[in-house]
Amino acid sequence: MEVLAILIPVSLFLGLMGLVAFVWSLRKGMYDDPEGDSQRILDPRYDDKPKPVERDD
């Protein structure tokens, strides 16, 4: 039971750090591009078959 005295504060601290990181990413605008993904999926440059790399040997 003594281990709970350590695990509960550690888990609360880690959860709080995750929440802080999420709020930080919201404030930095990391999720502010709703139109960009819908346009990129239609762009032929981003396809499933990448072009082969040409070497200058």
C-alpha cells in the first residue's frame, strides 16, 4: 500500500504535464489548418508511389 503513496502523485503529475502540453499546442496554433489537409490530399505530389531518386554519378 505504501507504493500508492508514490504512484498516485506521479500519475497525477504526468497527467497534468500531458494536459499542459496539449494546452500549449493549442495556444501555439498547431491545429489551425483545417483546409490544408483537405487540399494536400488532392495534390498529386503527395501520392502513394514516390518517384525514384535520380543520381548524379
